[in-house]
Amino acid sequence: MNFVYQGKRIKKTTSTSDKALAKRILEILRGRLASNQFKLADFEEKNIVLREFYEQYSKYCSISKRSGSAEVDLYALKDFIDYYGANNTLRSVTETDMRDFLAELVKNKLKPSTINRKRRAIKTAFNWAMTGDRKWIDKNVIDATKPIAEYEHTPRFMTPEELKALMGVVHNDKDKKRGRDYGRYLELLFNTGCRRSEALGLVWRNINFDHRFIMFEKTKSSKFRSTPMNQHLFDMLIQIRNESSAIAPDNRLFPWTDDYASHRFKRYAKAAKLSSEIHLHCMRHTTAFALRMGGVDISGIKDMLGHAKISTTEIYNRITPEFLRPAADTLDIERAQNTDRMLSNVGMIKPDLPVVVKRNRRRKLAV
């Protein structure tokens, strides 16, 4: 397309090899020019098409986000672009388009949590398009939508019986070395409450045997944290160090991939006949449950697990309500039905209230 608008010559590709579609685009352009609905911003260089937007955002994610987070975010953005059309411009996306996309996800019976995760990822990408020297859009249209209502899932922790059954299968692995090494990995998870990837990222220089603590450097929040070692964990790591010939400072304790750790856990859990709900992350929930039942306050658990916000940790208060037991023991429905008795038990006297009689008075109207 080649035309003049307000004395300025504008050249712009229709971004299609379909001649009929290109003519249709040209007709729409002429209609906008004739009705004074043409926007010069739509034909400026900053009006990026979604395909190019995805490529630019991919480059940003590759240097600014962890590989796992970048993969999830880009997958969500690609879902929207595939739905809306890669040749459409970023500025052409409307609030209605975004609502229609979310409705399509609901129609496809995706879980509310999955839909909300995709929504957050797209919102982050569109916010990025508004900032810096980009200014590809003036507002984030996804702000006009609301997250899908979802129920909070109860963290699944393992009972002592389930944990015993799992460890029994691990230690009885036909491959003795594999079972021994994986058993030690699970013990590290339980005794520190760390995440799967945090344990796999540990190298020997992260283990401080003199002061008995472990330094986790590769964390979800990208902030390091230190966790003290109890006697059992200390003895176990000493034993691993004495047995290993590869204890250089930058050598990993468990040189596995995330997928290997998860798939190995599934095999052991299945062999132990555990519920399909139990997965590797349940070890972290089990640690938190054990800490709470052991009397550790919620702020201590937050620091142990490395949560960024206390609100994340408070979920363990709701699955371990032991601190409410004294309050629950004071309740008595029979006593509550006897008001006088209940008030006297708490040092209150029920006063005799006077009876107030209201009389209706008729007012005479002046003639």
C-alpha cells in the first residue's frame, strides 16, 4: 500500500501473499480514510505485528527469565497469537478479543488455574510492550478481564505410613547404588524443605561443614538462602563426601536433570502403591506439615521454605489447625443455650432490662 496522508507518504505491506485478501485490506483502508477513522499510528513502525512481537519478547525472555518460566510464558503468548492471527498487529487487539480468547480456553475445558496462569503470562508480555522505548501499545487490554474463579487446593503431604512405604521401595531398588543415591536425595528434600531444582543445583561449595548450613543459590525467587543442617543431614553429607571421588567445589551433589528426578519418584511411588496425587513436590509439603505440627511458627516455616510472601506459607496454618484446639475446647453448645449461665461463667451479669412501651399519638391536622 502506497498513499499520501496529511502530506506524508506512507508505505506499508499488507503482510499477506493472498491478492484477494490484500485488496480487501486496501478497501478497508480507503473506507477509514473516507470516514475520517484512519489512525496514522496504525501505519507507523511501532505498530508491530504479533509474529514480530513474539520474536522480540522471546529474545527478552531468554536473557531475563529462567528457562522454565520463559517456556511457560512464551507458550501462553503463542496460544493467543495462534488464536488471533500472527499477521495481525498488536494495536488491533481489543478487550473483546481477549475475552473471546479466555472464553475459548474455558470452552476447551482447561483448568481455571491453567487459564489464569496463561492470562498472567500474556498480561506480563503486554506490559512489556508498553514500557521502555517500545510503546507498541498505549494500554493493556487484558486489564479489562478478570481471573477465572478457582478453589484453593489443599497441599498434599505424605503421612508417616506413606513416607515409610516410599523409602522402603527406594532402599530396596535392585540397583543398590541408584536406590541409595535417590534415597539420600529425598532425605535432603525432607530435611531442608527445598524445591526439586534447588537440591539438584547444589554444588559442594554450597555445603558449609564448619558452621553446618547449606547455601541455596539457584532458587525460584533468584535470592539465595541458607538452611541449617540437623545432625542426620550433616552425617549423611559427610558420608557422601567420604565416598565420592568427585568433590570439587563446583561439582554437583546430584548430577541429574529435573525430569529424571520426577520420573524416578513416580516409579517409586507407583511401586509403593501410593496415591496418584502424590508427586515429588509433596516432599516439600510434608516438610512444612512436620514443622508446623512440631510447633514451628509460620514465619520460621516461611524462611525455611524460602517463600517470598508470608501469605504463601499461611496455607499450612489451615491444614494444621492445632493452635486452634484450645479455642475449640472452650465451646459447649449446651452452655451456649443457657445465656445466664454462659455470661456468669465469663464474669458477666445479665442486667434486667426495662420494658419500654411506645404509644402512637394521633396528630390533629390544622384546617
